[in-house]
Amino acid sequence: MAIYEVANAVWKQEHLLKSVDDGLQYVGILYGLIDSGKITVIASNEKLLQESYQIAIRQGITIYDAIFIALALDLDLSLKTFDRAQTRALKSEDKK
């Protein structure tokens, strides 16, 4: 999902906000980072989906947002986001 989310953000910057030219080059950079191993693509699984669903219910957020929280908690990684609700939800879940 994150790959598509990044690609959508690039599309938005190019086509709606007109803040970048040739967004496709940024999508290419993303795949270059994946190919180099700097970004690891993690496949979804039932445990991750169930945990994301439970976080979404507890925090009143979408599963789409909750999956990133579940991944951060499961992999013990920091979550980089500008979404304040997502940040609050992560802090709340991290205390459990």
C-alpha cells in the first residue's frame, strides 16, 4: 500500500498542486530505493490485517492509516507522518 500511497502523493503534487514537473521520475527513484534494498516491501498477512483492524477500531481511524501504525509497532520502527491523528494513535497504541 505504501508504494501506491507515495505514487499517489507524487501524482497529486504534479497534477493537482502543480508543484513538481515529471512526477514519474520520482516514482522511478522510489523503485530505485526498493531495488537497492534501502526500502523493504513487506507483504500483508492475516496477523497484520487483524492488528490493523483492531487499532482502527480502538483509535477511530481508517484501516488504511492503522496499517502503518501496526507495522511500526510490529517492526519496532518509527513512523514518519504529517498526519496528526495517526501520530496520536501511534502514541496511544505504543503505551499499551
